[in-house]
Amino acid sequence: MNALVIDFALVWESLPAMLNGLWTTMLVTIIVLVLGLIFCIPLTLARMSSNRVFALPAAFFVMFFRGAPLLILLYLVYYGFGQIEALRDGPLWFIFGSAFACAVIGLTLNHLAFMVDVVRGSLEAVPAGLSEASNSLGIAPRDTFRYIQLPLAMRYGIKAYQNEVVMLTKGTAVISVITIIDLTAVANEVFERTYDPFTPMLTVAAFYWVLVNVMRLGFRRLESHLNRHHAAEDARRNEKPVKTIGSLLFHPSSWLKAKRSMLVARKEHAL
Amino acid sequence: MEISSAEFWGYVRQIGGGAVVTMQLFVAGFSLALALGTVIGIITLSRNVVIQAVWRVYSSIIMGVPSLLVIFLLYYGGSAILTGLFGMSRSIDVTPFGAGLTALTIVYAAYVAELLHGAVRNLPKGQFEACAALNLSAFRAWRHVILPQVARLAFPGLVNIWLIVLKDTPLVSLAGLNDLVANAKIAAGATNEPFVFFIAASLFFIVFSALTMPLAARIEVRFNRGLARVNT
Amino acid sequence: MTGVAPPQNEPSLSSSIAVSMKGVEKWYGKFRALNGIDLEVRRGEKIVVCGPSGSGKSTLIRCINRLEPHDEGSIIVNGIELDGSPTTTQDVRIEVGMVFQQFNLFPHLTIMENCTLAPRLARGATVEAAERLARRFLDRVQIGDQAHKYPSQLSGGQQQRVAIARALCMEPRIMLFDEPTSSLDPEMIKEVLQVMEDLTDDGLTMICVTHEMGFARRVANRCIFMDKGEIVEAGPADSFFEAPRSERLKTFLSQVLH
């Protein structure tokens, strides 16, 4: 066996397949993200609505698709769709029957459930005083939402959104299980061919790492662009760094709740 | 689909066995990650340049890579790693459980350590200053003042990690572990009832998560006793 | 003792009443924030509301523009009764301006945009008309040269002056001030009080919750002392400070004026 852990000849040879896998991974991620952005606000509004007709189903949706592990969700969608006769015999089977669609659907459902938390937390992080000021000026609630709450929520939620996007990207590794040839599937395939456990895994790991960090860089630029007017507030905010970096990487709601308690403590200061 | 009642319960029993395996993996994995992560977290608080560099590299890699890959890497390459590390003449077989446990430990220890760092960083500096003013030894300061508060600040993040590790355990089934999900998949395939078994499997995790929340809230209340509530 | 109502001879004079509160009660759960409030504010009057914290002063004025809904009693603002429907609420809010303790400027908008947003959205003004209006009031509070800046680039005193201008851009007939200087560093309080005093010549009805007793003496027509959700004493500014009648007010004044 080679003295080196990584067989670079093998890397070179597998590169085309890996690039294809990378493309599939990126494609799935982007589609899920777009679908997530489209549906997250209506879903969050439903969840936050005082009308139980909307709030209860939304709450169940979030509880189910957030609590269930992604792998089981994928199995459920992939094997379950075949059982639904209406789908199987229907005209759209070429969509619902494809592994790719099942992966997208499963990932999107999971992603949306987490996004509800991100959006809700972001909206709640907007200081109540701003909405009060807007309302007291005579601005209708719908306009208050559109011009004040939403733009500010987007700014407050960027970190939490970034974490969710990174989680999603890493989570796509599972779709290799339902026959989709993504990066992880390529790694497995190369291993099965060559019995070299390190080269394919480490190389694919490197691909994921680069992908994740490119995303992180992109978000950092987005964040500094959004924050260009808020130098003073951010300087103040940087005195007391975010509650826990760990929860930064995870569950958006707890981070934003922490942020909210910090904001409450800081209500003494000017915005 | 018609299957005999006996068959059905047979599968249920198998799934139950799988659930036990899942729980074992989860509890062991979380505990080890917590322990290792705390140690790593405390060590990497040091300002030593080398330690900082190693930590940066390690944490960046671990957090930039899917845990599934780490599981595969350790499962497929585990015996090679072990013989490389310990230079034994015969190779040791790595079980899915072992690989999964190691993977979960390594990955989530990094998150725990990062969490600790954040909590320490968020501690009001006045606490350290007060300890210095009171002339407390470093050990005493950490043991009685700093660490308890760090625990309080880090607790919500730990609950998050708990939930995430829980939902990561099914991935080990892809390395061949005979856990809840693996058995559910077998049962679903054999009986052609994917909805029944996969929804049941999902409910296992959902219910477990739902049960930890009130428990966590209670612990958090206990942590926060003595602290004034901010008036909104 | 409940509030003093100015003498009212004929019903047609009710148009001279800016705010009328009768029997207003408000609870937060079991806590009674407002207890039987009767108050009438004449158009153009300047009222200062003072009292210890938790006395319900903020709650009182926040009920006037329905930032807080009252549980019992009636509140009539400029002839419109606050009945909880969105339309009446919005109609009232268009005519009532409010300045907050925390300024509450919109951080993602420039000063100019802060001021033009409400006229454009709530009154349907064009951008040019709104900007002309904003210029006028920003110059009025002496901050016209900062119109292109963002709130985070201004000091606290400057931000509060912008907040006043922003409220004025809706050309309200009633202005509410909820402890406008309580969040300011001492050296900036004067500039904001100056602006508020300057407004008193405009015929605006002003209701101000504040601890600034000097300002109250200079500016107020009537002063109201609240404690534990009730109006304990109310009267013309002079007799309020010179000859307080109730024990509670005497105690409060002795604590506050030192």
C-alpha cells in the first residue's frame, strides 16, 4: 500500500465523477434553498397567526419535519410515494417517482421546518419599539411589516440563516442513500471499486469543506453589505459577542432568543 | 397489505431492539462528546499559538464536513487507522457501532468546545475582575464562579447539540448498524408498508425530542434561579 | 381625586376637546394599571403627567393612540372614539404623533427616509411633497443638514430631535411624549427640551410624561400627578408646584425637586 494516505493518481482519475457529484450536490442545495425562501414566510406567518386554522397545522408541520431525522424523511418520501396510487398512476409520476424529486421534497420539508424557526426568531428579534413607532405614525400594519419588520428581520436573521444553509449543505450527503449520485455517492463508489478508504473520502470531504466555506465567505460579504449603515450599533454589539458560538452553528431559535434577551437588556441604549 | 399478526409483531420486536441500539449509541455518543468537548474546550482556551492553530484547523475541518462522511471514513478506514496508530500485527475489525460512536464523539466534541468558548467569552468580564479582587486562586475561581456560570450560558446550546446528535444517529445505519432505522427499513420493505414503519420511526425521535424540551426548561429554570428577569 | 375637567358650557364646544377619557380602566392580568381615569384635554393645552414609576403614566398616554387597548371606559380623540376597530385606530394615529423614550428611529433608513415614510404610506403623499415636508420639520428641529445620514451616526439628542420631526411630518394635532429625555445623557437633554418648548407656540395639543420639573413649570398649562393607576391631583402648573394639596404629591415633589 502507498506510504501516502492519499493516492493522488486516484484523485485525478476520479475527478470528473467527483465534479459531477459536486454539481448534483450544489443543484439539490440550491433548489431546496429557493423553495425554502419561497415558502418560509407564508409558513411562518401561518405558524405565528392567532387563527388556529392556520397555526395548528403549521405547528404540527414544524414539529414533525423538524423532529424527524432527515434519513427517515427521505425513506418516507422515496418509498412512500410509490405506495400512493394517485401519484403512481398519475401524469406527474415522472416527477414524483424520480429519486431526485424525492430528495428535493424530503430536504425541502425538513429545511422549511427549520426555516420557520429562523424567520420567527428574526421577526421577534426586531425591537418592538420600532413596530410601535411605525404604527403610531399611522402606518398600516401590513406596511409596517413590509417596510420595517421584514427588512430588519432579514438583517437580524442572516447569521441564523447562514447556519441553516450550512446544515442543509452538509445534510445533502444523505441523499446518496436513495440512489442519487452526489458527492458522497461518488466517494462510496470509488471506495467500492478500489478498497481505498481514505482517498475518496478525504477528497470528497475537501470538496464539501470548500463548498461550505465559500458559502460562509459569501454570507460574510452579504452581512457586511447589509450592515453598512449600522456601524455604531454593531460596534456596540461587538462589545458583547453573540451568546454562544455553538448555538450559532445550530438551532437558530435559541441563538435569536438569546439575542433577544440581550436586546432587551440593551433597550436602554439608542438604536 | 396483508401480513400475519405474528409477522407484524416480529418486526415490531426487531425495531424495538434497534431502538435500544439507537439509544445506546446516542447516550454514549453524547456523553463522550460532552466529556471530550469540555476537555478540548478548556485546553483550547489557552492563548498558546500552537494550540490555537491546531484548534482552528480541527474545528474548521470538522464543522465543514458532513458527519456522514466522518462515519464512512472511520468505518471503512477504521482498521487501517488502528493498525497505523498502534502498529498491531493483525487488523482489528471496526464495528459500525464503534465507528459511529467515534465519529459522533469527534464531531460533536468540536461543537461542544466551541460552545464553551462562546459561553466563556460571553461571561461578564466583571466576574473575572471580582475574582481577582477577592484574591481567589485560579482553580477556586473557575470551580466556584466561572464554570457554573459557563454551564448556565452554554446550557441552551447543549440542548441543541443533544437534539442534533439524536437525529444524527440514524446515519450510522448506513454503515451497517442494526439500529431503529435499519430495522424499520427492513420491515417497511418486507411488508410493503413504508408509511407505517417510517412514520413510527419518526415518531420515536419526535416524541423523544418533545420530551426533552420540558425537562430542559426545568433545568434551565434551576440554572437561572437567583437571576432577575428582565422586564420587557 | 380624579382629573379636573375644564369648564364646558355647550355641547358644540366639544370640538375644542382634543382628548376625552371617561372611566378608563386597564388591567395587565391581575394588575390594575389604570383605575378610573377621567381626563379632558382641551385643544392647544400643554399637559405634563408625572408620578413615580409604575404609576401608569406611560400606560395612560399609550392608550390615547391605542398602543395599549383600554379595557373599560371610553377614549375619544378629536371626536373619534377608540373602539378597537382598525379603521378608527388608524384614523386616530394619523392625527396623534408620539415621541418615545427609546427614539425608535428606523435604523435601516436615512433620516430623510425616516421622516417621509409615514406621509407617503399613510397619507399617500408623493415623494417630493413628503421630502419638502420633511425638510421643513428637520430644519425646524435644527437637524436639516444631517438628513442623508443614518440614525446610528447621530447622537442621542440628535436622534430624539429627528424622532420629533418624524412625528411632526404627519402634521398631527396632538403630540404625545413618553419620557422623551429619560434615555439621554444630561448634556443632551436641554437641546431636546428646547425643541419641545419651541413647539408650544404652534397651537399643538401636547401631553408629556416627564420627570423634567423645570420644563413642566415653564411650559405646562396643567399638571397631572398619577400614582398607582389613579390621577391623584391635577391643576394649573403654578398651584401644582407652589401649593400641592395631596400628601402624596407633596411627598413626590419633595423627592423630585432637590
